[in-house]
Amino acid sequence: MAIASAELEASFNNATVVAFESRMAAETAALIERFGGVPLVAPAMREVPLDDNPAAFAFAAKLLADEFDIVIFLTGVGVRELFRLIETRYSRSDLVAAMRRAVIVARGPKPAAALRALGVEPAIAIAEPSTWREIVAALDQSGSLMGKQIAVQEYGASNRDLTAALEARDALVTAVPVYRWTLPLDRAPLRAAIDAIAAGRADAIFFTSSAQATNLVRIAEADGLAERLRRGLDSTFIGSIGPVCSEQLRTLDIHIDLEPAHPKLGHLVKEMAAAYARRHPRHPLTISSAKFVDSAAVSDIADHPFLRACRRERAAYTPIWLMRQAGRYMPEYRRVRDQHSFLEMCRTPELAAEVTVTAVERLNVDAAIIFADILLPLLPMGVGLRYEAGDGPTIERPLRTMGDLGRLPPVDAAESLSFVGESIRLVKRALPKTPLIGFAGAPFTLASYLIEGGGSRQYQTTKTLAYNEPETWARLMALLARITVDYLKMQIAAGADVVQLFDSWVGSLGPDDYRRLVLPYMQTIIREIRPLAPVIHFGTITGNLLELMRDAGGDVIGLDWRVELGEAWARLGYNVAVQGNLDPVALFAEPAEIRRRARTILDQAAGRPGHIFNLGHGILPETPVDHVLALVDAVHEFSAR
């Protein structure tokens, strides 16, 4: 069972942990040992300063002549090495004075600290996760870049994405290389690490730079071990220091199990140890809030096919659960609903637990999902959320301005929505051996309801606010992201084994809007939640957004029925699991046709580990229960291994 990180001992439990640090090799080994691991630290790269570097001296000359409008520093090492070199020809005081006349940009705290040590205060400090996207976004907010002369201190290799984005804005970009990345002089430790991974002797691996991954694969290919290395990596728990490193790992088709909340070595090792302990407990785990769960049940559930699929591990069969599996199509649900309002059912733990458990027992599905609603976090905001029969949810006081946002009261999701946590505890008591899914609405969908005041077709009001009031949009999305994190953490602490983020309306966006308006907030949420429980990321009409949804970092990507599962999974890469994706209307077909369609989707998954069968959206109210049972039976029958 997933539990809050504060209640979990962060320990590798004597597992062999491979790292590729060079400058901080000793510190890395000590951290691994501190968290109960056996370190295997193999330097995979070295940084070589470019002492013969005419580009650096050309930069200094142009800087002193005030020809640069903006100078971007990407690393602390780069700042120090650049000044070490150009100070051999120019005085530091003149260089510092010239830098103070330009707009200085520091990517993260390390270059900022190095600049301050020189007496230069950055005008723009890039916040985490400090990728090229945050740099460009910050510069966009500062004004037009057309015709601006921009110098970029490079590190190891050129950042083509950053350069392309700046040039697309008609800026004139000058690259300033400072050092290059190359292979270590002594490659024996790296080869020993490759042998250990290929032989299955590595339990966990983490990368702290993109060059480490590149060089690892490069040496394995040169030694003819690429395929064995790949198989070893596929079965190993892998961590990445942050988004830049993660992008390269995905390019190399290396899966990522964890990215820390903050891109720092200490955070990475600690969060990996906590996540590893949860996946590979030394003893069965129990928690006080769920003491009714016996240790045997806790031990069994970790190996449940549904949880194995979330981890992309092979299972005895393909697990299946269904969105809205507790709903109006079931007579048992209707009997409860006839006596209580929808909101009353959500707020009464005994009622929510009853319909949740009934659906699992009636359908023989492989996971329960707690009965709740994605809009519940809007209740404590005081915006007048109402559920109208036949019309869906409405907001009496929509949010349209910064002033409206400022009037929202502080929200403590764990306290104000504690009834959801109590519902989860009751379900775990009744179903100790069945994985339980908690869930939340994603920030874009919640924001759309808040702004539109209810359902919408074009999302015109939402998009107009995002386009014309970017500061209001950013503050609203950051607020909703924070509430969502707190809400999901409460559900996990109560006993949820997995959580799903529903972004029901995000399909209204194009890729560029998603990248700018949604992706950073989804990444923030998932980075905080993934160390605690697997995350399923689901949206509808998202065929054009799948790669971006993958980049948000979830363990499982939910697919609606508008995409072909096999093709979509190939687009995503097989280092993520997928969920889906039968058309809900197909359940109105005869059972023989339902079975045929189920087999087709299973064939598209091709038996790969990491497929969870589901519908492409929720069960429709008029669906025959017998047809749902036929689907569940077919999936179990056809996928049994």
C-alpha cells in the first residue's frame, strides 16, 4: 500500500545502487550508503575546459563594447571557467562593469551564486525546473527579443532547443562554449557498471546529467553490450535528476521511474530510497490509519497484476477496471442514489465506500476507484459549486479577474476534504487485497470550470483569460496545482495505492497552448506525487497531446478511444504504461462483438508489460450490466498467461 513519505523509512534496503557522478563521486557514494544502499559509483564523463577558446575572448571583447543586450549563464562551473579564462586578457573590474550594463540571466541557483561571487546580481533568475523552456518564458515576459544580441554560455554541448527558440523570436544568438564533455580517462569503472547492469546485479540507477546516459550507451555499443545493457536497464529502478536529463534518457529509450521534487542530488537520492523502500519493503508495511489491513494483505497487494502493470512488470493477466464503474447503470447504485443527492453521497464516507465496494464485487474488476468527483476541491473555495440534475455542475460565482482570484479563501485540502480520506479508509477495510485508486481533477479542467462557470464547447472564456491575463492564469494554475498535490497526498496517506489525474477538458488545447499553459503545472504535481504512488494521467481528445502528456511524467498514460492503442503506445515509447481504450458505446453491442473488440485491443498491446484495460472514457448510464461483465470476463480470459 502507498503511504505518505513522512511515514516511510527511506532506505534502499542493501540494494546495489549505480551512479555515474564524477566531480561528486565521493559525496554520491556517501549519500547512497546513508540511505542503506551499496554504492557502485562509476564516473561516466569529465569536463574539459577549453583553454584554447577564441569564442570566449570574442565574447569578452563584445561584452566590453556593450554589444550584448542579454547574457545567459547556464551553469555555475561555466561562469567560473569563463571568467578564469577571459581574466587572463581583460580585467575583472571592467568585465563586471560591462556585465552590469547588460541583462544577466542565471539558470538556477548555481550560476546565480557564481555570478554573485563576482559581484554581479542576475536581473533574471530562472526558477525550477530551470529548463530552456523556463528561460524562454522568462525572457518573453521581459519584452520583445526582436533584434536583441544574446550570448549563451554553453555547457558540454550546444542546447539547440534554446538557440532555436531564441532565433524564432528574431534574436541574434552567440554561443559561448566554456568546456566540453568527454569520456573519463579511466573507463574501467564505467565498464564494470555496464557489466553489473547487463548481468542484473544493479537494483537501482540514477543519472545526474544527460552526458552520463549518452556515454553509458556509447561505451556499451562499442563493447557489443548494448542489447544486454538495454535488458538490464528495463528491469532496474531508474532515477533522473531533472527535466533536461530526463529528455535525453527518453531520447535513448531509457525509462524513468522517478524525478525528484527539486533537481538536486540529495533530493534525488532520498526520494529514490523512499520509493524503492515502498516497492521493495524489507517487511510488510502497516500504518495506523489503516491498521485493519493485515500484513499478508499488504504483502499480496504489492504483487497484484494491476500494480505490476503500473510498474510495467509482467503479470499473470491484463488487469481491467472501468472509469465510472460505480454509476447509474448499476441497479445497486441507483437504489442508493434515489435516497441521497450526489454531493451527499460524496460527503458521506459510508455511502461513498458502499458504492465503491459494490462495483468491485459485482464486476470482478482488478481495482477500485473511490467514489468522489473531480470538482470537490472547488467546494472550499466558496465559488458556489452546485450539482444540477440534468445540467451537470455549475459555478455561481465564476472567476474572471485577478481580483476574483484574490478573494478566494485559503484552502486546506486535507482538512476540508477529509471525508474523501475517510471513504478511502473504509474501502481498504472492506477490500484489503484490491488496489484502490484515488483521483483528482487536473488544474486545467478545474480552472476551466471556475472560469466558464460550467460546461463549455469552445472554452472561449478560459482561453481568452489565459491569453490576455497571463499573470492571473499562472497564479490560478499554481494555486490549483498546490491544492491538487495536497489533496492527492491526503488520499495516498489514507490508503490509495494509485492516483489518477483526470484532465477531461484539456483536449480543447493545441500542443503549443498545452506546452505553455498546462505542462509546467502537471510536471509539478506529478514530480511530488510519483515518489508516493504510481500516477495515471488521463485526458480526452488528446491524440495530439500524447507526447506532451508523457513529458509531464506519469507512470501510466490513459488513452481515449479516438486513438489506436498500438500506434499510440509506439508514439509514447514503451517506457510508460498505457491504459485503455475501448469506446464506451461498444458496450451496447452484443457480447460477441464486445469480445471481438476486447481481443483487438489486447492484440494491439501485444502482451507488453504495462497495459491496463479500460474504456476510453466513463461507462454510460444506459449500459447493460451483463455487457460490462462480458467485457471483464473476456479481458481476463484472452490475456491469461
